[in-house]
Amino acid sequence: MEMKYGPNWKSEHPNFDAAVIYDNVGRMPHGKLGLGDEAISISEKEAIKTRKRSAHPIVSAREKRLERDIENLRKENSILRGVEHVVRVMVLLL
């Protein structure tokens, strides 16, 4: 990063959060990160790896939307099953 963005790249990008990048990239074989240009130092990586993690998984907005859609489809399905039952009874009565 220093070669590409200069020696003051960390002060120019104070909101750079190595933990977010590390968590999203995941672990790589032999401890290498999927990041180039040494954006995360070895000491930062070790600090990230050893910190306590939340026991609750983070649910994205997309996952919440999908869960909501699934629940709506289940409700629609149960309504349609009721309609199907009524139609079958009507056919039998004809």
C-alpha cells in the first residue's frame, strides 16, 4: 500500500477497517490474506483473529428480505390449498 498510495496512506484513509476486509475475505492457506499491497499488517491480522466474535450471526438485508418473501409465499400457499379444497368439494357436489 505504501508503494502504491504513499507512506501516509493510513492517515489519508482513517476509516479503513482491516477487520471488515479480513472477515469478508476469509482465511487463506498458509495464513496469507486475499489482499494485495500489505493493506493489513501481520500484527493487525493477529489482533483481528484473536478478538472475540459475536455469537449472533449478522443477517444481511437481502437475507431478511428473502425470509420475508418465503413467509409470504407460505401464507399464499396455505390460502391456495384452502381454495383447492373448496374447488374439489364443489366438483364432487356437481
